[in-house]
Amino acid sequence: MDAKARRNLGAHYTSEKNILKLIGPLFLDELKTELEKIGNHEGKLKGFHIKLASLRFLDPACGCGNFLVIAYRELRLLEIEVLQRLYARQGSVLQGVADHVAIDVDQFYGIEIEEFPAQIAQVALWLMDHQMNLRVAEQFGEYFARLPLTKSPTIVHGNALRIDWRDVVPKEKLSYILGNPPFVGKKEQNAAQKADMSHVFAGVKSAGVLDFVAAWYLLAAKYVQDTLIRCAFVSTNSITQGEQVGVLWSELYRLGMHIQFAHRTFKWSNEARGKAAVHCVIVGFGMSDPSSKRLFDYAHTKSDPHEFSVTNINGYLVDSPDVALQNRREAICVVPPIVFGSMPNDGGNLLLTDDEMKTLLDAEPNAAPWIRPFVGAEEFINGVSRWCLWLKDMDPKQLRTLPIMRKRIAAVKACREASSRETTIALAAFPMLFGEDRQPLTSYLLIPSVSSERRSYIPIGFMPPTTISSNLNLLVPDAGRYHFGIVQSTMHMAWVRSVCGRLKSDYRYSAGIVYNNFPWPDLLEDSTRAAIETAAQGVLDMRAQFPGSTLADLYDPLTMPPALVKAHQQLDKAVDAAYIAAEKAAGRKPPKLGSDAERVAFLFERYQQLTSLLPGAKPKRQRKAS
């Protein structure tokens, strides 16, 4: 497929390795375990064979049929094993082998929006059938071929978001739904895809934040009502992060869905040209709620998974209660409010590199009082030097003596007037000012909105009011060392890793999901609070011991100074102790906080307790891009 067309459709060829990650826990592992338990019991083997032949599979975004083909192959291999056990005593040749092979391609169903891939899917299943027939002939010593072809898979050429899946296969016949629906982000959806999303999510609030794949989850959940059909999709990891969880999984919980197994984020790999640069999850779900669920986690996105048996998997793919966080305007605890930094909305004309700043000052030295340090997430973490024109309260008479600066302001005005957005056009009347000014008048705590997932901690720090922070940072103007200590702790980072959105695999910190939903410790004794403040100052002091190093240097897992590591460990102990003390003081059982999993489980429980006392929070209004 043409690379551009593939991107527009969100169609990506799935590797066999990734397909097996899905079909294993969906059905194959259980079938293999059942077969092993049966052993050579003739009656049970025959019953198991009948069961294999009764299974029905639907891929509602089947593409060229990869999932169906691999699933069919694995079923046929199981069948061969059954026949070997049943008829091994007959010697090397099984007479009338065609009478014993029961599994066929008509057990497989697919829906595909593109005509040519739909045709390929049907042919691919016949080709796999032929290959498995050759395997049967080789295994049992009698030629076996299904010619002429009397049975066919049902592959429907159509839009899966508009047709009724029950017209493809009645749900009373179906056993499993599987596949990898299109990878199209909310911002990349074309007009037709947006219309499809509106159709599927009619009546669901805030559905405009959802990625395209979410539509398949909702339709599958509606299809499997009052059945034991199990579903599993490979998806971009965004549907299990940030604000999408609150929208999608609240609706799926309402429909009675339970996550039965899941693979947490892993790096996408496939065998096609132009590989997709995405990070994926696999989610298995259905109406049944097994007491033990399988969760696969990855030490890093390219590693092999480690499997855990857990009691519950929520929409964030963590072992915690089924909670979907709201995008909140205000924090659930009494803490200083968090805001975005200031947005220039200037076409780059109010911003300066080092060289541009020096050139401007060489020509217009009187501009110096109006030039301020400017930091975004990149500048803050990597120590990049950048500047901006900060012209609040500037005397017009003085500005008239600075022609180069006036030229930049004129360019800001022209840029804003050329915008298609009414609010940006209105800002053209104020070309000297940033489009949005949220700069604190006192020192503030800066949290970069994007940070590498390689780091154990998101680098956070205090900034003076003279340093202008961009809208790529989040600011807590009234924060002190206590607040810094909590937000910079492993406790808070465990929360971040579980609920924040991601840019690829990097953390995307947010006010409405991460900060405002975070359960802080209950009111503390002065000594407990002081311990956190002292440990927080210890972290700041250790950073100061390395004035030539950037935060990127200090928090790189390979170069983080041992003294800084120890300072963070002391801070983590103080923060964990504060939570334990708060729970004891409230008469609740003190939590175990020995791992991220235990921390997150505790924090979700506290979130439920805290929010049960709050009035319903209004979802945060979505802002349009400038």
C-alpha cells in the first residue's frame, strides 16, 4: 500500500510476534493448557476436537487478514496434535484423513474498508488452508487437498463503523473478536473518519478527544452484550492514558466490560516497508470478570514482557480499581493551583536565540531591560539559552527609539492578523504582548509538560519571576519545598507513569488529569511536613553541587550522580512515611509502598475515597488549537 494511503487509513501490517501476543492470552494459551490436561483420553480428545471446530472468529478491521490467518494456522496445528493422539495407534498412515479434519476457513469472518485487502484476506486464508493440508498429508501419510473449494471465509468489504456486525456473523455463533483497528490519532482524522466517530459515539460526552481505534472498542462492547464473547485489540497506547481513559473506559464500564488481560506499552514492530513509529498496547476485554487476570509489563518498550497475575486491570492498565479520572479544573486536595505558562502566539517574533539577542543589543542597547530569559520544556531540561521580548508596561516613547524591536512587533501583528482563528486575530491589537500571559509575580515551581520516559523522575525546579515560562510548561506559583518534595517523589512519579498521556513513550504531564487528580497526603504534623521539606532541600542542594550540568545530565539514568540518587531516596522515604502516617492517623490500614504497583493501587483507592466526598466535577472544556 502507498505510504500516504496507509497513514491516512491508519493501516499497519502486524508482525506475527505481535499477533501471538494477542491470540495467546485471548484463546490459544487456554486451548493448549486444556489439551495438555486431556492427555490421551479418547473421549475428551474427541470433545475437544468438536470444540475447536465450533469456534468462530471476527476481525472487524481485518486488512489483509493477518490475524485471521495466524489464528487459523494455530487452530489447525492444535487439530493435528489431537489427531496424532487419537490415531497414533493406527500406524504411520491415517486412512481417509479428509474425514477427520474438521476445522475449516468458514469459521473466520472479517470486515475491511478497502476492496483489494479484503480480497487478499480471503485468498490468504485459502493459502494457509492449503499449507496446513500439506502438513496433514505429511504427518499422516495420505494426500489431502480441499479441491474444489467448497467453503469460504466471510470477508465483507465495507465500513465496520457503519455496518451492523450482526449482519456479518450472528453474535450467538461468535467466540472471539480480534485485530488491530486503524491507528489514527484524534488530530489526524479526516472528515469521513470524524463523521464515523460522531456516528459511533453519538451521545457520549467529550468523545472528540478519542483516537479512531476507540470506535472499535465501543462497537465490540455493544455487540457482545449478554454473551461470553471475548475481544482483544492491538491499539495505540493513547487510549489507556490521559483524558481518553475517562471518556472511553467510563462508557465501556457502563456497558459491563472488564479487562481480562493486557499488554502494557511496547514498541511497535512489523514486517512491512515504512514501519509505523508507534507505541502500542493490547487489551483483552469482555462481559466476564475472571478472578485472576493476566498483565504483561515491559522493563522498557523494546524488551520482552514479564507476566503478572493480578486481581483487576483498569483502563490505565494497572492493577487497581476500575476508575476513570476526570479532566478536572481544580485539584481534589487543598494544594496550590497549577497553570500553564505563557503562550507567545507570535510567529516566533517575540523570541530570540543567543545570537539574535546579542545582535539586537549591539544595535539597540536600550532594549536590554525588555529582554528576559525564556524557557520551554526543552530549554529547562537541556539548559538551552533562549530569550524573549517582555514588553509589559513599556513606554511607547521608548519603543519608538527602537526600530529593530518595532519591526519584530509589526511582524507579530501581521502574523496574528493572518490567522483563521478569531481570538488570535483579536490579539493583533496587542502585538507587544504575549498571546496569553500567566507569568507569576513571585518565584514558581516549573513542571515541564514533556519529559523522557527513561528518567526515574521528571526534572522539576523553582524559577524566579524574571524568567518567562512558555506554555510548554506547567507552573505552580505558590509552591514551597513541601510541594516540590511531593511532586518530585517516586510516589508522584508512580502516579504519572500510570495516568499521564504520552508523546510516543515520553511523559506528557497535565494539570487536569495528573496534578488535579493526585491524592496528596492528608493534613500532616509539623514534623512530618518538615521532614519532607528538609529532604526536598537536600535534592536541590545536591543539584547545586553540579553547576555545569543540565537537568538532562543530572537525571540521565547512566549519569545521575550517586549523591543525587541518595538525596532522592531520602526524599522518597520521607514522602512514603507521610502517607503511612496520614493513613494511621485517620484510622485506616497503613499501605504497603514497596513498589510502584503498590503505590498506584493505594493512590487509586485514595482517589476513590477523596472523590466520593466531592460534588461532580465538570469536565474541562477542550481548547481549540491556535
